[in-house]
Amino acid sequence: AQKVTQAQTEISVVEKEDVTLDCVYETRDTTYYLFWYKQPPSGELVFLIRRNSFDEQNEISGRYSWNFQKSTSSFNFTITASQVVDSAVYFCALSISLGFKTIFGAGTRLFVKA
Amino acid sequence: DAGVIQSPRHEVTEMGQEVTLRCKPISGHNSLFWYRQTMMRGLELLIYFNNNVPIDDSGMPEDRFSAKMPNASFSTLKIQPSEPRDSAVYFCASSSRSGWRDTDTQYFGPGTRLTVL
């Protein structure tokens, strides 16, 4: 069975601090996909990144970076120099190639204070 | 380009009434998903379609829930009769899946906030 664990329920930081959101996944499949989504206070779910299981390269996009480590089944998300606009709930998700289902973690609520 | 469109954005109804939520996926996408989000249960997949055909409806909570996709550009999620515990935000998402090894990204609509009194 597939599972996604986001152990951090809420994180509070002060603007300009760096923050890392943890994501641990479980699957027996060798081909799978990992995602991060952002849900700001307005409520919509915004796609941030997708990574497949064959590509362990880390990725950086502006202040955002992602660290994928198959050895620890983790796909962590770091925001550098956080801003108030980063305040949102962040979801990590897992999908296997042979199915259509995407399993979402419970989400981590990030508060960035000015 | 237009994203996933959902209507209505907000719906308030009384227990026992029929509720219909609507979704227009992104043009060209061949997979459509309905999710429900609540504080207690998080984000739950209710049903998904591929090429207008329901693939898995195991997440549909009860027979009171039904979903249809009559064509590639429209889907409905119906609750009849509605109950207060159905109150939640319902999201529709679409993606483009081209082969069995491909899991394309799901793009979400803005959601419909349903309140059943």
C-alpha cells in the first residue's frame, strides 16, 4: 500500500528564515511520482513540482528547493528566506505509474510572520 | 489558458436537498478527479475518470453520491439526499495521461464549498 506522511502539522517561522517541510513516503513500486502542492488561504491547490522515482536530482526554483532521497524515502521541501506570502498549507503526494490514484499527505500548515 | 472550472463556488443547502456540483476540465486533458477536503479527513479522492469512463469509485462514501462525465469537457458530482456531514470543499482536478507509465500532474479547480444545514 502507498502512504505519505507529513509529520509536521504546523510550522511557524519569522520572515527571512529558512524552513524545511518533511515528506516521507511508502510504496513497493519501483516507478512512482512525487508531488508538492501549495494551498494558500484562498483555498485553491497549486501545483509546485513533480519528481519521478528515476530522477534523484535535487531541484531549485527560486527560493524553493526539493531534496529527493530514495534511501530514506523522503522528498523534503525547503523555502529559503521565507516570506509572508509563503503562508499556506503544503501537501506532499505520491502516485504510482500503474494506477491513477494520487495519495496526499495530511499537509503542513506554514505560518510566516512579518 | 483556462484552468479547471468549477461551479458553483459556494453552495448552501438544507438537509435532504439534492446538490449538483459541476466541473469543466482543462481542454485536452483525458483524466478527471473529484476530491473532498475536510478538516477531519484531509483530502480524499472520491472518483476518477479516464477518457470519460469511471475507473475507480471506491472513494465515493455512499450511494447518495454519484458522478457522471457525459463528455470530455464536463462532469458532475451529485449528492442526493444531502446531509450535514457532507459539508466540505469539493475539488475537481484534471490531468493528461498518455500511457500506462505516465502519471501526469493533476491541476485543481478552485473548489466548491458546500454547506448542508
